Amino acid sequence: MDANLLIALAVMLGAAKLCGDLFERIGMPAVLGELSAGIAIGNLDLLGWHVLDFAIGDHNLAFLGELGVILLLFQVGLESNMAAMARVGVAAFVVACVGVILPMGLGYGLHAVLAPERTWHAHLFIGAVLAATSVGITARVFKDLGRIDSPTGRVVLGAAVIDDVLGLIVLAVVSGLVEGANSGKSLDALAVMIIIGKAVGFLAIAIALGPWVSKRLYTAASVLRVHGVLLATSLCVCLAAAWAAHAVGLAPIVGAFAAGLVLDEVMFHDHIAKGDKPLEERLEPLGQFLTPVFFVLTGAHVDLGAFGNTDALAMAGALTVAAIIGKQACSLVAYGEGVNKLSVGLGMIPRGEVGLIFAATGAGLMLDGQPVIPQQTYAAIVLMVMITTLVTPPLLAWSLRRTP
Amino acid sequence: MDANLLIALAVMLGAAKLCGDLFERIGMPAVLGELSAGIAIGNLDLLGWHVLDFAIGDHNLAFLGELGVILLLFQVGLESNMAAMARVGVAAFVVACVGVILPMGLGYGLHAVLAPERTWHAHLFIGAVLAATSVGITARVFKDLGRIDSPTGRVVLGAAVIDDVLGLIVLAVVSGLVEGANSGKSLDALAVMIIIGKAVGFLAIAIALGPWVSKRLYTAASVLRVHGVLLATSLCVCLAAAWAAHAVGLAPIVGAFAAGLVLDEVMFHDHIAKGDKPLEERLEPLGQFLTPVFFVLTGAHVDLGAFGNTDALAMAGALTVAAIIGKQACSLVAYGEGVNKLSVGLGMIPRGEVGLIFAATGAGLMLDGQPVIPQQTYAAIVLMVMITTLVTPPLLAWSLRRTP
């Protein structure tokens, strides 16, 4: 082990708490403070201070952060109520579809105008990059403000998760089209169907069998006498679900969210009766330790130096506008009692991991002898992800506070 | 991130709890169950099952385990009372010295008999390998049995920590002697003095300035309004102390223990008054998640196949006997009201990280054209570490239960 990681972790935690406090004082969500702490740490090298550079790209800390965001989505799932979530299912699905189609269209048109020399495959890829919402940032803002189990929270979180699944399908189709164009073959419809089947199947099985299986699992585990059985069992369920989601091609955080959604207080009854503390209370310290690592590292990957390249900036600006406007149509189609339409549109803005996965996939696919997403476009996409991530917390907090 | 680590982590946690429960039912400490779970997982390859092999050597999981043992020693330090610890300081020092000198003598003599063809430098190195107690196993057994803040617990933990410092000094002197013998120069006394000065200085500064500094730190931190300030501040202190210990050449766990020892309930008063939960309660879930990772991985590194090599087994058996008998002299010199002399000797048995570091250093040092610790001796040392680690929990639990 590199012992310097210990001091890097201490600095990241300390800075996250300090900046989180600062932002809460000015009425912003704490997560924005953690992102800012990360930006500061990640750009110390601009001041010629390279002492923390090693930590930003470190795999061990990245793994801690991944565990942190998995735990966050598990906590968010636990705070969500499955029955209430099911009631907004149709609304969330409509919001998700609009939130995928419109940004894709805007991205396609924008790229066709800005890069007319590229084929329609490249335009489509840029459209796909703009499709998927990052559920991490949005979930954290709703959590910071205590609004996860509100009508608006349910619609946005539901839509963001469906979005993630739709995004995966879009990526499969678009990649298939590009590869088909390269090899002269047409799109392999069967392969796409398999991908769709695995993703939809995972969610269907989780929702249909999850409650039945976990009820029995917790009853069986309540026989154990050692300390911390409720926490250990729940962590096993969360980690296994995250892994299973990844195995079917979804993001691990989708699995963690589904696990949290499926579990219910009632299942823990035997454990609580034996003296175990409530699960939320036990998970809180884990989240407080690991989740900031994720957001500080996310911030640390924001390269302020990239804002000096005007070409990338112009493309990034255009993409960001398309990304933001595209998702505002969601607020037009959102419905339901007590749903804050404005917050739905704003909550769908952040693009994160999934968009970056798309961009990386595009950078690796070749078309007409050049990558579908060339270096400069990739930089613009990263900037777009950064900006949408940074503008969402204050906008969403503002709109949620307007309606009590 | 390799998503398969998620399922490996779930399996390790689940197996640790199941085996921990099994061992508690037969009156053994849970840590023995975690070690056994690790042995099972680590030797699945003997059954031709290689599916978890990747996890055993994985750096990310090893880092989680390191954090786990650091947190364990921090918790143990918090449960210890500094004033009470100081009262047994002389007794602990005497126990530590005897526990270093006698095993060194036995190891020297044993190696002189078993390998008469080697020079006295090699004998001395084997002696040094037998010197340092592994504080992790012992601390965990005392914690499992709720005996950390008992007279016996204080003497053993104090002696184990002093042991670690003495071991470091011994390593420096012996390595210096071997390097001196190689280059024809004599031992660099100044270099040894600097090593001793850094280690003793670290502990002196931690004990002298620690309370003053941390009192002010916690008062300053109590101004922050975000959630979880008490936990975050304490984790920062623990991680920074672990790093500082490493920086002066000590093991990170010694720093974490010192940090826990220095902190006092009284310092958290402002935080508790603001509604923060007690620190022990907040640290518990973190320990329950991360500490088993350390013990499962420790067990997983036990290679049952090594027990098939009779030469290594013979040497290992001799070293193990020397290691165990050497530390029993500690029970003869242990004194103090309520101190269970037998438990002191048994509690000092386990050799762990420090012994392995010595062995690895010896394997890297050349003398007369061959390594001071050749491959076969190294395997025997690893076996000795394994056996002393596995026999201590049941022996110590048995002896502690004899006196209520």
C-alpha cells in the first residue's frame, strides 16, 4: 500500500467537509462544495503544486469512490418507496423517453451544422452522448434537500434510471450501426435484442422476485448471532445487485438503486427486534466516509486548463445548450399531483458517467479512417459533462425551494 | 473499476459473517471465523476453483483491508484510556523488552544449530524476525471479548505497540550490521540514532502535544454545520496519524492507535451537544464493513499447499516453537493488579505484518553472495506467522475466560 494515499484521503475528506459547509451556508447543496473541493485539489498543478497529483488518478481511491456512489444510490433506493414509485412509473417513463429523444435530435442537428463534413453516423453518436442523465448528482441533490420521497423526486429518479437503460440500448444500436457501416454489414438486430432483453429482464426480475427473495434472505440471516448482521446482509445484497447490473451491461449504480428500492423496513423486523440498529443509521457513516470521495474525485477530473481552448469551448458551449434545452421538454410532459414540473426538467440536466462511457466508446470506433469522436470533440464532451454537472445542484435547489 | 470486485467483496463479507457466527457459537472469537473464511476462499484453487483468485491479490481490496485494520486500531485506541495506559507504562515496557530479547536469543540459537554453515549475521536476522508482536490479531481478540480496557488488555496492547517500535530499531541495527559486513564498513551509528529518534519522537510528540492540538481542532470543527463533522474530523485525525507514523518509519496502525489513545470523549462535547451521535457508534459500521476484509485477506494468503513441504515444515515448526516459548517469558515479568499473567504471554504470540516485513527485507539483503533469508527460510517464516496468528485467538480467549 502507498501510505501517501492515507494523507490524500484525509485531505479530500477535510476539504469536502469544509467546502460542503461553505456552500450550505450560502444555501447551496453540500455536494456542490464537494465538487468544488475536488476542482481545487485537481487543479493545484496549475499553481505548480504537484503533491496531490498521484491521488487523482489512483485506482484505490477511485474504487473507494465507486463504492461511495454505489452506497449513495442504495441509500436513495432505500429512502424511495416502491409502491409510490410504481404509481409514477408511467409519468417517469414518458419523461425519460422525451428526455432521450429530444436531446438526441438536438445533438444530431447541432453536429450536422457544426461538422457538416462528417457522416450521419457521427451526428447520431453525438446525439446519443446527450441522451443519458447522470443519476448520481441528481440523487445527491434530492438527498441533501430531503426530497427523495416527494412526487418530484420519484418522477426524476425513476426517469433517470429508465434513461440509463434507454441510453444503453441507444448506445448498442448506434455502435451497431457504425460497425455495420464500417464492415458493410447491416445492423445485427439479434445482438441488439439480446442487449435490450438483458437490461429489461434484470429490472423485471429484480422487481418481481426481489421482495420474495430478500424477505427470505433476511429471515435466514436473523438466525446469526454475531454483531452487525443487518448491515452485512444489506451490503452483500447491494454489492451483489450492483455486480449483477454490470453483468447484464447496466451501470452498477442502477443495480444498487434497484436493491434499495426492493428492500423494505418490514424485512428487517427480526433484526431490529434482536437489537440491531436501523439500517439507514448504520449506512450513514459509510456514506459519509465514501461518498465524498466520489464527488471530490469527480471534481478533481475537471481540468480548468481545458477552458483555455476556444475551439473546444465553442463546441462545448453548443453541446451544453443542447443538453440543457433538450431536457427542459421533460418539464412539459411531466404530470402528477404535487410534481414540480420545472424541477423535473432541471433534475434531468446532469450528464455524467454514462455520457463519458459513450464518448469513450465513440473515440474507440473508427469510421472513414478516423475516430467517430475525435480528440477535440471528446474534450468538448468532457466540458459539457462538467458544466451540466456543476449547474444542476444550484438550479435544482433553487427550483425545489420555490415550492415547499 | 473491475466490477467483479463487487461480488468478491460481497462473498468475503458474507463468508466472514457466517464463519464468525459459527466460531462464536463454539465459544471462539469471531476473528478466527473471519480468518477461516479467508483460508477457505484463498485455497479454493486447490479444488480447481479459480474464480476468486483475482480478488486475493487485488490491490483495491488490499487497500480496503488496510483501511479496515487502521480503523480497528483507532477504535481500540479510543476504547483504551490514556491515563490508565500510562499507569501500566513501565509494566508494558518491561514485557515488551523481554518479549523482544528472549525470542531473538532463541531464534539466533535455533538458526545457529539448524544452519551452522551461515554467519552470525543470518542467525541475528532470524532472531529479529521473531521479535515483533502483531498488534492487529491481539487487539481484535481483546475487542471481540470486550476486554480492551482491562489491566491485562492495557499491558498487552501497550507492550505490543512498544514492541513494534523496538522491532523497528532492531531491524535498523541488524540491517546496518549486514550491510556493514557486506561493504566492509562498520555500522553507521548515526543512521541508527536517527531512526530511533524519529520513532521515539513521533510517540513523544503524539502523547505530549496530541491532546492539546486535538482539543483545539475539535472545537474549531464544531463550528461547521454540515452533517457528520465529528466522524469526518476523527477520520482525518486517524488517517493523518497513520500516515505520519509511516512517514517516520513506523507501521500506520501504530499511528492510528496513538490517535485513538490521544482523543478523549471530552473533546467531542460540543459536537454531541449539537446532535452528533457518539463517535464509537459512528465508527462501528465502518469497522464492520472494512475490518473483515483485512482478516479474510490475511486468511486467504495462507497457502495450505505449503504444509506439504516437509523441510519448510520442520523449520517452520522450530521457529513457531521458539516464537511461542520466547513470548511466554513475558508472563513471568508481567505485574500489576488484576493482570492475567498467562494471557499476557499468550497475547504476545502472534507475529504478523512486522515479521513479514523483516523477512522480506532479509530476502532482499545479500550476504556472502546469497540472500540473508533464502527462499526456503522465507516460506518457513510465512508458515510461522500463519500458525502463531491462528493459535492465538483460541488460546487467548480460553485464558481470558478463566479469570472473569
